[in-house]
Amino acid sequence: MSETRQFDTGATRNSEEGKFDYEGFLCFRALERYAQYMHKHRHLDDGTLRDSDNWQQGIPLSVYVKSLWRHVIAVSKHNRGIPEKEPLEDALCGILFNTFGYLHEHLKSTDAKLAPFLKGGEVGAFSLTAPNLETSRVEEELSKVRDSAIVEEYAARFL
């Protein structure tokens, strides 16, 4: 059990123990540059502005991979001093976009495979405690998608 922190003001908070440190894990400057890149690419050829979360509607994995390779090649050319028309920061942001998109689709797929086993069918609830659940059936589904960190968390909480 973690200790409660008390501040000079008298306010209290739970410990940060075991919680993700997003501020430490992520670089705000890189995230800001990525947001600039994403905003720039919201503008379509016909002049319209697509929603910022448009990509979350679903893009085939093969599209992400093909685009990812193009950006990786551009970064590699910059790294070797070979002329490249795509600016380095744009190429790096393109890699991030395609990586995040691919990961997003993978996690959606994992959630969909596990949904029948989730309490109330709620995806992302991290609860595999639904009544009448056959452990062997859950283990069988988990084995199909074992490479995902989210599945490991589901398994750790249930099995």
C-alpha cells in the first residue's frame, strides 16, 4: 500500500508509486512538433479541413506500413547525407504518425478479440471477471494475441 503525500498547504494526494510518468516518458517539444505536423496535414487538396482524429476511424495496416517505409527511407537518407526533399522533422513525424496509427489499429483488434470476455462487454475495462467464464476459452483467446502488452495486463488480472 502506498503512502499519502501531504503538502505544506495541507492538501493531500496518493503516492505516485506505480503510476505512469508521462511527463518523464514523453518530450513536450517533440509532441508539439508532432502536433504541428498533424495540423498541417489536416488540410486536404480540395481545401477542406479534416477532423484531427479522422485517422482513428480506421486505416488499413498495409497503408500504415507502406507510408512508414517511405518516411524511414527519408530519415535514412538524411542520416547518410543523401539529398532528400522531405524535411527531416516531417519524416520523423511521419514515422510517429504511422507507428501510432498501426499501434492504434492493433490495440483495437486486440480489444475486439477480448470483448466477449470482458465484464459487460466493455472494451478497455481490464476486467475478465464475467460470470460463467471458461478459463480454457479465455486462455485460448489470449494465446492468439499474446504479443500485446494490453493482453498481458488482462491476463495478469484474470489468470
